[in-house]
Amino acid sequence: MSEAIVPGLVSVIMPCFNAAPFVAEAVASALRQTYGKLEVVVVDDGSSDGSAEIVERLVAEHPERVRLYRQARNGPYPARNIALRHARGEFVAFLDADDYWDADCIEKLHHALVSAAAEIAYCGWQNVGEGVQSPPHVPPEYEREDPVAHFLRTCPWPIHAALVRHALVDSLQGFSEQRFSSMDYDFWLRALAATRKIVRVPQVLAYYRWHGQGQVSAVKWRQVLDALAAQQGFIRTNPQLVAHLPQERLHALTEGRVLEQAYRAFWKRDLVSAQHLFRHAAAARAFGTGDLRHVISALLPLPLYRWVTRLADRGGT
């Protein structure tokens, strides 16, 4: 059962697993927000690197603003759901323990959400980290276009680039825990089915840190197939929302994207992901004659698949 809701309060939901190098900065990013009526609810997911002890010190320094809960290693989405049960805010924002915001992020999102009487406000973001060269990105103004087509094409924004009314989160019953790497995508798709009251803040205010320390999004094939499952669930449960899209378009946005990502993984020589994705295309019969060579070779055992690829590389094909 959720805590009693405090009007105007923003609850920042933060799962944490082995984020000792970053978690203090992430919490500080939330606490320094110019929107002052804010709490941070951290759930440590069985960290073994001292992350929980760092958060404990922050709780001692900010007892009215930071709370810590714990779970055995169970993943970020169960952790978020635990945090949501303890969140007291009328509004909810999500910030992972290795990401951060500009100081005025929540203030601008909150102003836009309230001014537009919306249920979700979203903003632009940027991927950052050592060796990462990623330009700032401001998403389209989905509410003025076809949000269903946009949301089916890709996850509309990362988890920390939005502010949501708690009532909407409760109506969705939080996050599903069925698909490990795309439950944020599943959440936003289900949110779209529940409301069209969304509003954009056309500024980059959120930062996603790439560091390669076991990040969920680092396993490409799993991310792609989990995203497909989220798309298929949305289409299956909301036929009226996708009725305006031709079947060819739906196929291109779903199975077609899997095949596209298979080729992308192959050209990057991420052969583990390429093999998984081409094999999915084979099982789904979602490929054409021009794809046959890649699909058949992906059915080989991985060592042989690697050998065939190296042979093709030496032959220049």
C-alpha cells in the first residue's frame, strides 16, 4: 500500500545496485533541484560495493529528504516498485543511481505539467561518459503528431527524462517485472494507452551515464527482443489505438526493427546479438529472400558462426 500522498511533493525513485562511484552524485543531483519540495526514495538492490553505506550517510545528513530501503538482488524494476510503495509525492520522477539532472530539471517539468494540466511531462536528454560521443537530443513534440506511431518506433524517452503524476503510476500498478531490459518502454506504452495528456519541455535536462558496469541496456539482443515483447503487448491489448496503422507499417515498427537491429549488430560484429536476432527472425519467419544468407548462417553454433564471419571478412564479403 502506498504512503499518504503529499500535495506538491515530488518523489524521486532511485534503484541502486553497485553504484558506489556515482550514487552520491545522483542523490545530490536530486537534492539540489530548484524545485525544493522533493524527496529521494532509494532502494538498494543487494549492492556489494558499499553503495548502501554511502546512501545511509546521505540519509543521516538529510533525514527528512532521503530514505533508504533494501531488497535482495532482484533487479531494478522490483526495486522501483518497492520505492513506489513508499513514495509520498503527488508527482513521481525516476533517476537511476548513475544518472543525473540539470538543477532546474524538475522545476521545468513540473511547471509544464501543471500549466498544461498534463499527466506526463518529458524533456530532452544526452548520453554521457568516458569515450561517449553523443549529441544532445530533444524528442519530437509527440502530443502534436501521432504518438502511437512514435512510441511504437522506439521508447520515447529514457526513464529519468519525465515527471509523472502519482495517480497515473498507481493506475498502471507500477512496472511490470516480466521483461528485464524494457520495462521502462512497457511502462510508457501502457501510460500512452491510459492518457494522451503529455507535454514536452524542449530542453536537454537529463543525462544518462554510460560506463559499461553491467548496465541493463548494454545487452543489445535482449534489449531488442524485450522491446518487441512490449510492443506486441501494447498492440494486442490496444487494437483500437493501432487501427489507423496499416499492417505493413506495424510489421516495420516491430519485427522489421528486429531485423534492422540484427544487421546493425552484425556490422558492428556483435555476433552474439546478431545471432540471437537473426534466429528470432527465422523463428518468426520475418525475413525476405535477401536476408536468407544471414539468417541461415546465424543458425550455426556460435563458434562456427564466428568462424564463418571471419572467413567472410578475409574474403572481403
